[in-house]
Amino acid sequence: MRACGVDPSGLRFAGSGPWALLTGCMETDMERSENTDNPTIEQYDQPTGGWGSVKSLLSHAKDEGMLASTLWATLQKQNKADGYQCVSCSWAKPAEPHTFEYCENGAKATIWETTPKRCDREFFAKHTVSELLEWTDHDLEKQGRLTTPMRYDRTLDQYVPVKWEDAFREIAAELNAIDPKSAVFYVSGRAALETSHMWQLMARIYGSNNLPDSSNMCHESTSVGLPESIGSPVGTVTLDDFDQCDMMFFFGHNTGTNAPRLLHWVQEARKRGAPVITFNPVLERGLMRFKNPQSPTEMLSPDEGTKMSSDYYQVRGGGDIAAMTGIAKAVFALDDAAQETGRPRVLDVDFIETHCHGFDEFERFVRQADWDEIVRCSGLPRDELEHVGRVYAKAEKVIGNYGMGLTQHRHGIENVQMLVNLLLMRGMMGKPGAGISPIRGHSNVQGQRTVGITEKLKLIPVEKFEEFYGFTVPKEDGLDTIGTCEGILDGSVKAFVALGGNFSRAIPDTARMEDAWRRMRLNVQISTKLNRNHLLTAEINYILPCIGRIERDTQASGPQTVSMEDSTACIHASFGHREPASRELLSEPKIVAELAKALVPGKSTVPWDEWVGDYAKVRDAIERAYPTDFRDFNKRMGTPGGFHRDIGASYREWRTESGKANFLTPDTFDVDPDIDTTSADVLRLITLRSNDQFNTTIYGYDDRLRGVFGTRMVILMNEEDMQRLGLRNDDRVDVQTHTDDGIVRKVEDYRVHAWAMPKGNCGGYYPELNALLPLWHHSKRAHVPAAKSIPVRLTKRGRQAAA
Ligand SMILES: Nc1nc2c(c(=O)[nH]1)N[C@H]1C(S)=C(S)[C@@H](COP(=O)(O)OP(=O)(O)OC[C@H]3O[C@@H](n4cnc5c(=O)[nH]c(N)nc54)[C@H](O)[C@@H]3O)O[C@H]1N2
Ligand SMILES: Nc1nc2c(c(=O)[nH]1)N[C@H]1C(S)=C(S)[C@@H](COP(=O)(O)OP(=O)(O)OC[C@H]3O[C@@H](n4cnc5c(=O)[nH]c(N)nc54)[C@H](O)[C@@H]3O)O[C@H]1N2
Ligand SMILES: [Mo]
């Protein structure tokens, strides 16, 4: 049975919402598909949220052996001004939070971090690394929280405990024995602003700007694209704008799974009658139907929940520039008609004249574009795109939301810039209720960039760092994620030090990268849970376990607060309250400070001990380096809803070279230069996240919102493509990348299943499919791997691939 045994009808509510049922429900019998022998796949047709959400969460808690009362007490503090910021996604936190300011997936992330399970020294004594390498991602992290610093012992093929001070001394000695340019300091997007600022200073003092972060695989297309367009590296909207908008676009974001709290604002907008227009090759339930699990009335109502997208367009993967060109073309036609009949203009002519640059070229491109080509590349009919144009032309306050469906492409930057063009033509930028909204991933990935985590020198205040701390910042750009991978492959990168994440699993070309990884000298992983990257042993390896954000962090001056920046550029304090998972754990700032003291003693005037004794001093240092964004940092960080950074574009101050908002016209809407469109057998594979995963962390084998239960080894594809390729549901296939670089990239024994998806596309889960993604297949300038567009061929098992 997959249900938790709660009958939604006839329930009485003790508290102010169905989550109040948590305590009672924990005792009921719940089961998930831990058993992967009998998977079932059937497209899900229930609303997102609703009872499915409650059941899923409860079953996860039960599975981790969590006490209902403990979980309940913890969740009360999630996303509250006096509590901790959720460790899952980076969606904004309102000034007046709900009693339950969390979602199913945020709560799952909390359960995952606060689990009573422990991956301790006894565990490592029982298992060799070779044995653990055979385990799945799920089983590795499922062992629970890491408790003890460990060093790899090659003769035993095991991790064995090491004293913290020995670990710091030995790691520092290793790093000091090599050229700093051959060491890399990776950051996954979770570490706080304080830790991140210290981390990048440590790396630069040591002599390396090699600071790749998860953002390089994620929203780097935004970080490169938006500054060129509007002079801001981040989005321009805040929650106030969401409260006011009268229309929204969603391009390539799976909101129901990846930022579920945002659904509340979408639902409110829909209730106000605002159209929500979605472009996504996959029908994602969250943007179709939603029931608010916080609302008893909605939960008990037999209806199907709110219709979230007024219109949902299954654009062909990579077809967004074509689709947006079609919409823009329709807007120009409406504007022409308005001029002919003397009605008000549809274009915001004043805005374009006063604020914009490059409009004429954009207009030429759109007017010259051929409808047949638009229809062919987008896969959408002309009259539908014209309909969108009419809806858009009527709206006054429009927000353009987007996610990985735009950024993870060869033309990721152009995708982002085209959405900006679409907004600019109607003046939808820098006024209340309107703007661009990149929906960011990790809970502090945006903030890390703000305080100096970047390989690009032009993005940091070099002179200030040098003046404040008396050292010389190396004067050439460092390595980003792609550069790091290339360096590991060619042997020039010798040491990898990670502040969180699971780099080797998240990157492209995983099989090749894993082999190369073992040739490195040093692999250091600061982390909370065991993952595959710990097991890919270099010559010397350390696991340094840290306390998590939900846990109490006590230093010399007492309990500490940290801070992070959300997707809308608001900065919040976060205060952990739970007992740390083990007494041996150190906080992330403490680990960075101790490592820095061992690595770069006397090489700067950074007062590491003083900073780590009182994180408020690190915040003062951040304010000193970035005075505009962080004015009165310590005072303002408790502001309910966070304090907003200074984003010029949100009030029409364009910090671009032209001093204007730039229309940046794409060369072409050709979908992907690497895909061989002449061969009908080549499909474009879109790598997806399931509802039971956070990036490489696999909570379980169910993707409830898509109706896939008990397996991740599945390729979802268009039914006509299946027929053409002679495939039926549940047939087994091998999947091979279609390239001519002489490297065979293949995954075996996947099951295929028909899915509502455009012809020529297919979908499957990341990170397992990363073995198929060539390292060179990335956005040209942003270097974001094109994870949404991998050319593949399928071969039925037991049969040779069609030539
Ligand atoms: N629960 C949970 N929450 C998360 C994460 C998680 O793994 N689990 N990850 C976090 C992180 S780091 C990030 S970056 C975000 C990711 O959140 P998303 O940006 O939603 O990323 P994906 O899950 O990769 O899904 C992207 C969506 O784009 C669609 N898509 C694919 N190709 C195209 C295309 O060519 N055009 C269009 N229009 N759409 C396309 C896909 O069908 C999918 O619905 O979520 C964050 N939040
Ligand atoms: N094919 C394909 N590849 C992709 C993507 C895709 O859509 N498709 N998405 C890309 C994106 S958007 C991203 S962001 C990357 C994600 O790449 P990463 O950020 O590198 O990966 P995560 O899976 O988030 O990292 C999980 C690990 O982080 C550690 N961890 C968790 N919490 C903490 C903490 O508080 N402190 C510390 N120090 N460690 C902690 C745990 O040990 C856990 O095993 O993957 C990218 N790769
Ligand atoms: Mo991400």
C-alpha cells in the first residue's frame, strides 16, 4: 500500500491546518517504494500539494525513525525570523510567515538533515571503500549524518578516524607542496554568507582563484546573461511584486517539486484572475493543479484544486527562443493594428525610448522571422503563440519566471536574454508587479556569489581585499566547473577541496571524470552525509563532517547566527537550535578558519580566531567589502522577510556599459548546434529531478508528481517516437550519446515509457544520466552544461542500434 492510511474525508482539525495532523498520522502505516523490483509508471493526475504531499512527508519521517514531536517542533522554526532558513530551495521567505512556512520538499530536506541515523566510525570500520562504491547514491546518504573526521587508509581500503588538528595540518602541508593554481576550492550552494566569504579569502590568500561553485552548472547563464541585458546579475522582483502582478510567465521550471512554496503566490495570482502561461515540454503537475496543504477548506474540498497555468504549452526542448519570437511577433502585429486604428500602443514606446538600447535590431529580427520556422522550432502552432501575444498585450504587470529549462542549454544565455527582450518590449522591468525572476536553486547559491565565491576577478573587490588584509590576490581568473573538470582530466588539477556538494556526481561525463579523479593527489570533502565523491579516492583523502544549518552553533561569544540570500535578493538571518548530530562536529566557519590558519599562517591580517569566535565580525567584514548591499548588515539581518540588496534594474537604473537596458538579439533560434537534426533516430534527452530528490541526494525511488514509483532507471518519451523506433512500454533499452568525438557514453538497461512529451524529446533522471552528457556540450560563454539537451540514441536490449 502506498497511502498513509488517512482518509481525507471526515477529518477533524485540531490545529490550523492539515499539517497539524502530523502527530497522529505518524503512527499510521505508511510505505514507500523502497522496493524497486516492481516499479509502476502512470502519469499522475492529482493536484500537487494536497493529501499526497502530507502522506509523502510522513512516510519519509517514519522511514528515518524520527519522532513526530521532534519533527513538529523543528518545522515550527522553518523559515521564521527567529528560526532557520530552509536547507532545500532558495525561494523567498515572507515578512509575515504562515504558521507552517514550509512545503513537502522543504520538510523532507529537514528530515534528511535532522535524521537520528548516524554514519559513524563503526560504519566505516565495517565497510571497505570498494564495497561502498557498489552502493547506490540513496543507500550511501541513507546511512545518516557523518560524525567523525576521517582519513582514507589505502592498505585497509577504509576510512579511519583522524584528529581534527592532524587533518588540518596534513591537508595544509599537501596543499603547500603544490602550485596553488593546481588546487580547486569548490562550493555547493548551501554554505552561509559568512562561511563563503571566509572560504574565498582563504583560497585567494593561498594563491588560487579556482572557486567553482554549483552555480556554474545551474544559473551561470543568468549570471552572465542578465548583467549584459539589464546590469544586474540577479532577478529584479520581490514578493511584493508577486502580490501585485497581473500575469506570469513560467519557462522551464518545475515549481511543484523544486520551489513548492512559490505555488502559493501563483495560486493567489490565479485567484485574482491573473493569467499564468507556462512553457515546458513536460506536463509538470505543480503548474497544472495545486491544493494548498495549509488550508483545511481546500484539503477537504472534493474539487481538483486550483488550475495553476491558464495556458500550458509543451514547447519542444530548446524551442523557447522560437516560441518567444512568435509571441513578440504577435505583439508587434497588435501594436501595428493599434497604430492603424488610433488605439493605445501595445509596445511601451516611452520606456523603450528612454531606457532601452538595441530595440531596432530586435524588431528587425522578430519581424523578419518566418512563422513556419517558428512553428517548426518551437513545436507550437502559430495561433497559440498569437493567443499568448494577445494575453500578454493586455497585461500591465508581468513577471517572467524561469529555471533550468532555459539555463541548461548551449544557448542558455540567449534564452535568458530573449525572455528579458520580451519583457522589455512592454516595459515590464523596474516597475511594481513586473520584472525578471530567475528561480534559483540551492538555499544560498545566489548569496555566495554576492560575497565573493567566483572564479572571475572582475566580480570581486580586489583592491579592498588587498588593502584590508595585506595580501596579493592572484591576478588571473581561476577555474570554473568546466575548467576544473578539464584540469582533472589533463592532470593539471591535483587537489580538490569541497565545501559541501557531490561534485563528481553532479558534473558531466561522470564515467570519464571518475577515472581521472583517482589520479589526483588530494580529495577533501567537508560534508554532512556520505556520498560517492568521498569514495572516489585520490592518493590522499579526508572527510571533514560539519554541523548543519538547523543545528546550534556555539563559539567563543556564544550561540551564532548565520545568513543567506534568497532568490529575490533578500538577506535573512538563520539560527540553528537543534543539538548537533555529533559532539565531534565543527561548524563550517570553524573548519574554514582552522584550515586557513594551518594553510596560510601569517600571510594576511585576517583575524581568523576573532571572526570564528563571533560571526557578527565576519558580517562587519562583508559590509566593509560590499557597503551598498550590506549596509547595517548586523542590524538589518533580522528584518522579517529579509533586507533587499540594491538591485538597480528594479528601479530602472541600468548598470550596463550602454547605461540602458539592452535588447540583445539572438543570431538564430536554432535549437542546438550539437544535435544532428538530420537523423530521426536522435532524440534530445532532458535530464530531470524527481520529487524525491534534492540534486544528487536521492530521498527515495518515487516521483509522485509524475506517477513514477519504484524506479529511476526510466526513459520517458513520446508515444509516436516509440512506435517509430519499435518500442513498447517497459521495453529495456541502452542509451548512447550521439556524438562524433570518439568517446562511447552509454547507460544500460533503462525501461522506456510513453509520456506526454513533444516528439523528438525524451526525459530521464539526473544524476544517473550524467554519464551521457559530454563535458564540451555546454553554453559557450557561461559554461553551463547543456543538461536539458543531450543527443541520444536508444537501442532495444538484445538488438543492434539502427545504423
Ligand atoms: N525538491 C527539490 N528542490 C530543489 C532541487 C531538487 O533537486 N529537489 N534542486 C534545487 C536546485 S540546485 C535547482 S537549480 C532548482 C532546479 O529547479 P528547476 O529549474 O525546476 O530544474 P529541473 O528540475 O532541472 O527542471 C527544469 C524544468 O525545465 C523543463 N525543461 C527542460 N527542457 C526545457 C526546455 O528546453 N524549455 C523549457 N521551457 N522547459 C524545459 C523540464 O521539463 C523541467 O520541468 O531546484 C532547487 N530546488
Ligand atoms: N544532468 C544534470 N546535471 C546537473 C543538473 C541537472 O539538472 N542535470 N543540475 C545541476 C545543478 S542545478 C546543481 S546546483 C548541481 C548540484 O551539485 P552539488 O551542489 O555539488 O550537489 P548536491 O547534490 O546538492 O550535494 C549534496 C551533498 O552536499 C552535502 N551537504 C548537504 N548539506 C550540507 C551542509 O550543510 N554543509 C556541507 N558542507 N555539506 C552539505 C552532503 O554531503 C550531500 O551528499 O548539479 C548539477 N548537475
Ligand atoms: Mo542548481
